Amino acid sequence: MTLEERLFAHVYRIRRVEERVSVEYPKDVIRSPVHLSIGQEAVAAGVCEALGKEDAIFGTYRSHATYIAKGGDLRKMVAELYGKDAGCCRGKGGSMHLIDPEVGALGGSAVVATTIPHAAGWAYANKIRGKRHVAVAMFGDGAVEEGVFYETLNFAALKKLPVIFVLENNGYAIHSPLLTRQPKDNIAERAASFGIPAEVIDDGDTRSIYEATARAVQAIREGKEGPFFIECRIYRWKEHVGIGEDWRFGYRHQAEAQPWIERDPLKVTAAPLSEARRQEIETSIEAEIADAFQFAESAPFPDVSELLTDVYA
Ligand SMILES: Cc1ncc(C[n+]2csc(CCOP(=O)(O)OP(=O)(O)O)c2C)c(N)n1
Ligand SMILES: [Mg+2]
């Protein structure tokens, strides 16, 4: 596949998996809350396309997209959502704890900002071991209100860690707009104040996000060490958690979504492809998704005797 085809395939796969999640969710077969990335796919798609299998990405609770774009096993992901034994956490993690170490999808966490130090720690280990692998921390604009964000930036800059901090700035933490929580909308400037090269991609363009990440990855591979900071402005189309829309709550207005819907990452990444190639890719992804959901539906639940294994009590 060409780069254009791969970027489209990432976005299409994420969108269609989450649309299928939205169809199944009301049937109560999915055993955990779901935080969808519909409309925000460009970030995971662009970032993961620039990474190799040995590179690691740490996501949030909103990271179906990260797991999928990093090449996580789709059957294990859907089985995890269904609480099944074949799930990537044997059914005990659910939507917010997707992990596939074989492809460097090193996990999500429901606790806001925790994956920022996790990624830096992984980068520190790589540096000590002399490995030129890249660690990526994904986080939202709400996560930068946690002290650990600043502590980690400080440490990563001081130790020149091979980590890329990727901010998915969708302008909201649950129902609170950014400027009701922070005095200035200048997160990338704050990262730059630590001497970290920081750039902002403000139009949600998958290709631009890919290129910015690829430049940082190349610099790390060449031994011009990190960290790097990439802010991706993006918009969440659905409610914070769940499958519905939330315009009725009045904390944001549908008109605000319009420019983002016009530059829908699915439409933008499909544009350079021929109709025939686009259809081929779509057909093959549809088959993968149908297979994964069928696998999850028919897979067994963990045995009751396993209730307390692999969990802390
Ligand atoms: C440490 C911590 N504090 C609060 C919460 C509750 N909480 C869950 S999601 C969220 C908002 C986070 O917003 P943001 O980081 O912008 O991510 P987004 O949901 O927009 O992707 C909060 C405060 C939490 N999960 N963990
Ligand atoms: Mg946010």
C-alpha cells in the first residue's frame, strides 16, 4: 500500500470499528464505558503511521484509535470490549485498558495524565539500554492540568529522552471548555518553555500529523535526541463517553463542529485514492471487522474461578 492508502486505511478502520461499537452498545453486550474517537481519527492515524513496531505508544481511556492504528489485534480488542477471556486483558480491562505489547500498543489508562510519565519512563529505559526506539505519550488538553505533565516535561527535557508528547487538543475536558480551566490556550508554548521543540497542527490534517511525527521519529533515530511536542487540534464529534451526541447539554454548539465535519479525516484521506483502490481497502477492512465482532460474540467469558487472578486486591 502507498502512504496515502495506509493513512486512509487507518482512519477508515478506526471509524468503522467505532461505528460498529455504536450499533452493538445498546444491546448491552459491551461491558465497559466507551469513549469514542469519531472525528479525531487523524491523530492516532497520522502518529502511528510514522512509528515502527518497536516504538511504543501509551494512550488514554479514549484510545481504541491508538490501539487500532498501532496494529493491535482487532479480535482481541473487540473480545476485550465484550469482557471475554480472549480479550487483550482477558476481559478484565475493557475499553479503557487496551494493550498489545507485540505491536507496541503499550496500554491505555482511565486515570488522566498517567500515560505521560509512563511513556517517559519507557523512553528513559530505552536511552539507558542504547536503543533508538521512540515512545509516544498521547493525552488530552485536560491532562495538562495535572502536575505530572509539567514534572514529566521537565525530566524529559533534562534527560533528553526519546519521547514524543502528542497532545490531542479537542478543546474540552468532559463538558468544560479549555478557557474555563486554563488562563491561556497556549499549551505548546508551555512545552517550548522547557526547550522542547513544539509544533501545532491546527487543522486536524492526517498527513500533516504524520509528517510532523515522522520528522521527530527521524531525529530520534538519528540520535538527535528528544523530546518533541506535537499539539494536534481536533474536535470530538460525539459525547464525552458513550455513543450519542450531546448538543442538548448546551456546553457547546453544533455550529462549532461544522468546519471539522467539512474536513472530516475520512473524506480528506480518501480524496487522493482511486475509487477502485478505496473500495478494495474498504471491503477488506469490513471483512476484518465483521470477523472480529463475530469472534468476540462467540468467545467464552472467563471462568468464575478466575475472578481474582491478574487483578490487584
Ligand atoms: C486523575 C483524574 N482526574 C479526573 C478524572 C475524571 N476525568 C475523566 S475524563 C476527564 C477529562 C479529560 O479531558 P482531556 O484530557 O481533554 O481528554 P478528552 O476526554 O477530551 O479526550 C476527566 C477530568 C480522571 N479520570 N482521572
Ligand atoms: Mg480534551
